[in-house]
Amino acid sequence: MYGKFFEEDNFDSYDCSRCKFGYKGDNCTERQHYVRREILSLSPEERTRYIDNLHKAKFSRSERYVILIVDRDKPLNKNETLKFENASVYDLFVWVHYYAGKAPAGGGQRNAAHQGPAFPFWHRNYLLFMEREVREITGDENFFIPYWDWTKTDYCNICNNDFFGARFDLKMESRTFSAAMHNLVHDYFNGTMSDVPIAANDPLFMLHHAMIDKIYEAWLLKHPDMKYPIDDAIPPIQQHDAFMRPFIPPVLNDYLVGVTAEALGYRYE
Ligand SMILES: [Cu+2]
């Protein structure tokens, strides 16, 4: 699972027991087609099902992963060993982002997923990963992460009891997408979502990232020949031939370069 998306066969997972993104069926030959819709367009029943699925993810133990609970930045004391803990699927999702958001050992501020060219690919892989895990534990094959289109509003129009509960009533400063917009939306929320490493705790985080992915998709369709930059100035952790951490099975940072949502089995409404 190291190469480019289109160069691989259709199997995935550490034991090749699952299909790679965009494929389904016993032999992973069927194409997947699903639509990520805007959260506000979901019916009350669809919304309830989405929240119920997240609840199940919160309370269902991941069968495949355990989480490291020792701070890997500190050297282990004598007789101390690495410790792992079982985790729910949702906790796993939070942990993966937390781990990727930590600055790498050995210095440098940039981490595996942010402030560099890996950003759109890492987060795309991440949302697909979460959707697949939730589908498996809930049995809801149609589960998808909706997006929240914050360009259509200047306040948090889903911060109410119909959706995710009330928040601080702040005005968003800008509706223009920029490199900083991702962080601006994080900051807007205070609470967990404003702390990027643990932002995934907040269910709004997924909707926000689905929106970022939707914007990336629009850009990608206009730039189908995009290339991953090759430049010594890019920190080692985000180089094209470094592993996209901490996904298992390992893929390289440029694995999803130029791969459209359609190729990955989904589209945006
Ligand atoms: Cu992130």
C-alpha cells in the first residue's frame, strides 16, 4: 500500500481484508457511490440517524486499533513500557488527529497534517477512514459525513439544539476562504475545536473538514494535473515520499494526489 492510488489493486487494510476507498463488494470490484450532503439539508430523521451513528461510534470499541497512552515525547523510565488502551471508534478518530497534530520529535513546528502540502490529502484520507469505520460498527452502509457550508452564513446556524447545541454568539470575521480559514473556523468555536490537536473531539470538526474537502475538490477539478511539491524546504514529515502518519496500512503523503472524490466513491451535493 505504498504507491499511488491508481497503481494499487482494490484491497486495503493491514491484512487486505477490506476494500480501498471507492470500492466495495466481496472482491472489491464494485464501485461505491455516495453523496456527502449539507447538514442543513438533512431531514430530522436523517439528522437523528447521523447523531445516533456518532453515539454508537463513541461507545463501540474499535476491533482493530488500540491507542498509545504514554507520552511518546518523554523517554521511558527504567522498567516502564509502552502502554496501550482499548478505544472507541470515535476516540480513535480523535486520537489520530491528535497524533498527527503533534509536532514531530526532533524539532520543527510543522506536524504531519497541517501547514503544509499534506493538508488536503491527509484530511481527505482521514474523513474516508472515519466514514468506513463508522459504517462497519453501525452497519449503516450509507453513513456519510455531512458538510457545513459556513460560506452561506455569518453566524453558527447549526449551533442550536436541533443540531449541536448553543455556542458563543460570535460573528465570524471573514467569509473568504484563505489558507487561514481552516484555523479561523476552528478558533471561532472556542472550546475543544479551537485547539487544533484535540479539535476532533468536537462533532462540528468533521462537518468543517468535509467543507474544506469540498472546497479542495472544486479546486482539484480545475487543476487535474496537480503535483505534490518536491522541495527541500518542506519539513521531512510532509515530504511526498514520507508516510502519511499515523494511518495503517501506511500510504505516502502523495498517495491521493490528483485523486478526485469521484474516484474515491463520493461526491458533494
Ligand atoms: Cu486537522
